[in-house]
Amino acid sequence: MTYVIAQPCVDVKDRSCVDECPVDCIYEGRRALYIQTDECVDCGACEPVCPVEAVFFEADLPAAWQGYRASAEDFFQGVGSPGGSAATGPYDHDSPLVAALEPQETVRP
């Protein structure tokens, strides 16, 4: 099990979770953030700091957002497990699920 970032993050990318993550496993795509499941240690530090409540423990992911687990896997298909997002910087792509979404209203907390 791991943590998953779901739809509320799309077009918001607050990055509070990135700042809080002790293992640097949250990567930035063009429109969303993604947790690399191979690097995540399931500490849960990212979940309570998300201002838009987009981070879920995989078992608690709402039914409407179940596709976001596979979305993260799709995002990392060409990226692999780089060993930390700080060294890679933002990527210029998203998963097909996120890329296909209409632009989201970006209401910041």
C-alpha cells in the first residue's frame, strides 16, 4: 500500500506535500503531482498538509478517484524510479488520465 494524489491536485500543485516528504518521492508533472510508489515509505507526512485534500492512503482512495493509482503508474512508465524529485525537477508530461482532463478551476486555499 502507498499514498496516492488524486484529482483535487490537478492544476493546483500546491507542493506542501513535496516540502513535507522526508524521502523526496513526490514528483511534479505539467498539471499534477505524483507519488512514486517504489520510493514512498508510507509515512503519511504528505496527507495532512495538503490544503485541497488530494492525498489519500491507497485503501482510502474514494471510488470516484480509483483511477489515480494507475495514473501514477502511467506517469512513471517513462521515468522509472529516479531516487528523488529534487534532482529531476518538473517533468513536461502528465499521465494520460490527467492530460485528458479539462482545465480545472484553480481555487487556492
